[in-house]
Amino acid sequence: MEPEEEEEAVVSELKRQLEDEDLNPEHKVSLLNNGLNKALNAAAVRARSSALTRVKSRLYLSGVLSHCVLVLSLDPRRLRGDWGAAATLAQLTSSCCVGVEPGKHSQAFHRLFLPSVTDGLLSLASQLMRRAECVSLFRKVMDSVGWLLRAHTQLTTQVLSSVHYEHIQMCDDVTVSLLCVQLWIQTCTASRDFLSQLSDDSVLLLLNEAVGQLAVSSDPAVGGASVSLILLMAGQQEVRVQPLLLSFRGLDSLLDKDWRGRGFDQDVDQLIALIHSDKGIRSRSQARTEHVRAACVIQAAWRSYQTRRRVKSLNRAVSTLQRRYRTRRRQQQQQREAQQWEEELKYQVCVRRQQARREFHQKQRQLLQLLPPDQVQSYLQECERRAAVVIQSFWRGFRERRRYDVTHRHTLRRAHTQQQAARTLQRAVRRFLQKRAAKAPPITPFWIGQSGLTDSRRVELKRQVEDYVSVHPSSRVSLQECERLHEEVQLLLLSELQRGDQRRREEQRMEALLAHTHTQLELLRDAPPLSVITATDAESFLSPSGPIAARARDAHNATLQASRLPWWRTLGETSPAHLQELEVELGGLFVGGSAGVGTLTEVDGINL
């Protein structure tokens, strides 16, 4: 897919989602933030510089930016306090309005759309101004306004004459006032042609704001920023700004009386010198009259400010009272609903526990009914034993965990004490060794003053080495010996593994025989009496092995033959020797003895 087609698809999908009538304002703000971020980021990473401008133009022509303006102009209560998302949307909207090429819709863009965007941004800023926790968001929105003003200078008059901006100017917060002044300072600093594109009325409004901040505020930061703004304007447009400054009579006296000694005396002196540069020589009476007039103007401004502040405080007090009452009523309603939900949940939990307990008891009763009577008591005892085991396991686990925690804590404390003691000892030993090394005389290297080896000494040392090697031969073996030992070890290991496999097979066979024997014994022990046995039960006692079944039939026939012996053969007690004769005569099978006691013989090498 081509980049232009991809951009068109992203914008179209965003527009389609925004046209959903069931979309509430919160979801719309989130959708706009995600969509605009995705579109702008995708265009910014492309190598072509025109991609970002093309995306912004498509956003405007498709109507997505109009949705942004509608969301920003909504009542803040409909956003449910999501101020961060609203400030982010304002920043993205301002960024999208810079660098747009509206084409044939240029007149509507500059005369209708941009003023509506500005009004929406200032409205959001005035709402954020009233919340102390939203200072950073207010700064973000004001930065967006400044970014918009630097690109579209014709919006300055609208900003200065806006009702929302007047509400922002009337705020008593020093941070808000300082941000407003810094907005114009940053705008004038970023674009030196900003003031040249403004009309005289706009420049006068801007000067009026700076002078008003000097007359109303007493904060050094606000006063310094206002003086810097006036000097910046005078430095860029001295021919236009200097005559306008003369209309503010008494400004030099205000600066000299109220703003000296605040940390920016040099700027104050420069501004006073600028004001006095075109005044010329005046008479004392005229100066006194101007002073009186300036005092009247300042007093009138102050009184009007106090009156506006009092009226605003009354409206704010009523609004605050209503808002707090509604908030408290809503919280009480939410608490009642939460309490009802909690009680309902507790009731449902109790009912379900009772139902589960009843079902468990019913199931247990049914199981007890299925058991034989003689096994009920043992089953109940087994249940009690398991319950006791569970309780004991939980208690022992809790006790062991607690004991482990105590032991671990003592161990850590003891280890920490040992480490501290070891550090103390090591520190003392190092200090002692340093002092000892400092006091000890230097050691002369062993090679200093030694002469080299002579030929005779070298021959003597070589002979001593050879004698030592001959007396103490090396313990290492040859490579062939290592290979032979390795082969022997491998053969021993293989034989051991084979013997282990054989032993495991024998053990498995033995375990299988034992299990089979235990099973047969349990079947014989639990066998029902012959009066109630059925054909199916009788088949379960038949052996699947053919030889064993044949031997069993022979043993049965031998028993029958033994029962048909003459009477004189059965007189008296049968001696073991006589039983052995009968067994030899009958082929080594089972022969019943006296008192109904039988004998088991070996059948096919298996002791039965």
C-alpha cells in the first residue's frame, strides 16, 4: 500500500469511528487522541517533508479537526474530570492547525475555523485555571495557544479581546498571571515579525495587559516579566511602541515607587528612561496635574478591580456552595448504593455457602447410604482423621513460618553483627599494618649487589637438577596407559549399568508378583459365600493362565478321589508320612487332612 493510500485509510477510519452516534465524549476524546497521534507519528517518520502537511490538510478537509473543536467546546462536566486527555487533545489540535494547506477552503479556514479553535483552547484554559491541581495542564494549553499565535498572527486581537482570556486575566493566582505574560514574551521572542504584523490596536491591547499586571500585581516575578515584555516590544518596534507608552500616564511614577528594589532595577531604569526620552521639558503645574490624574486613574482601576473581584467572589461562592452540595449528595448516594451492593453481596455469599453446605451434607448422606453398615463408622473416623490432619498441617505450617521468620531475623541480625565486627577488626589490622610498614626500614632488593652466575656454578646447578629428577621421577603416566585405564573404567561402568538394569527388572518383576498376590488374596478374602455366588463372580476367580487352571482342575479331581477312598483308609488320624504317600500317589496335589486343615504344595515352582 502506498503512503498516501495508507494515510487516507487511517483518516477515513478515524472519521468513520467519530460519526458513531452512541459514542460518549470521554470515548471520543480518547479516540481522537489515539487517532491523531497515530496519524502524525506515521507521517513524521517518513523522509518526505510534505507528508506531515498532507496529513494535517486531510485531517482538516475530512472534518476530524472539526470534531476536535466540538469536543473542546463541550461543557467540562460532560468530560467527567478527564482534564489530562482534554489538554492533550488541545495540544494535538493546535499542532494540526499549524502548517495546513486548506486550498480552496482557505477563507473559511482562517475566518471561521481558526477563531473557533482559539475560542475552544481559551475556554479549556479558563476551566483549568480554576483548579489548583491542573497548573501543568493549564501551561500545556497556553503553550498550544502560543504555538497557534506564532503561526497565525491575526488571532492576537481575538485572544486579547476574548471573554475567556479576560477571566484568565482576572485570576488572583500568581502562576496564571505569570504564564499569561510569559506567553507573549515567548511569542515575541520566537518571531521577530510578530509585532510588525499586528495593528496598533492589538499592540495597545498587549501593552495594556502588561501595564495592568504592573498596576494590579505585587509579585516580583510577574512585575519582572511585564517589564521585560514592554522592553522587548520597544526593542522590536520602538517607533510604534514608544508613542503608545506615553498614553499610560503615571507609569514612570508607578515603576519608580512600587517596583524598585525587586531584583530588576536595571530593567526598570531602562523602561523609565524610555518613557522620559520623548516627554521633553514640562512645567511643574502640568506635571503635578498629570500626577493627580495618574493617581485618579490608578485609583479608578484599583476600585474597579476590587469591585469586579467582589462580584466574582460572590458568584464563585455560590457556585462553590452548589458544587460542594451536589458533590456531597452524589457521594452520599454512591455510598448508599455501595453499601446496598455490599449487603446484597454478603447475603448472596451466605446463601450460596448454605446451599453448598446443604448439598455437601446431602451428598455425604447419600454416600453413607451406599456404604455397608459395618463400614460407616470407619468412614466417619477416616473423615475426622483427614480433617484433623488438615487442621494440624495448617497450624504446623503457621507455626513453622513464624518460627522461620524469627530465626531468619535473628540470623540476619547475628550476620550483620559479625560483619560489623569483621569490618572493625579488618580496619584495625589494616591501620596497624600501615603504621608498621611506615616505621619499618626499606628493604633492599635481593638482586642489588649480586654478581651473575659463572659457568662452573651453572654446570653444578644443572647437575643437581638432574640428580633430583633421577631420584624423584615424575608421577605422570603415558598416553597409552591413560587410554588403557579409560577403557577399563568404561567396561566396568558398562557392566555395572547392565547389572543395575537386570536388578531393576528383577525388582519390577518381584513387585508385580507381590501386587498380583496381594490382589488375589484380597479377592479371596472378600469372596462371597457359595450360597449367593453367581456365574460372573465365579469367573472372576478363574486364573487367566492355562497351566495354573489345569493344575487347579487336577488338584480338584485329586481331592475328589481322596474323598472316595475306602473307609479303612480314613480311620484314625492321618500321619504326615501317610499324607506324603497320598500326595505321591495322587501326583503331588493338595490332599485334605484331618480337622479340615489343608496343605499347600508347590505347583510349577510357585509356593501357593
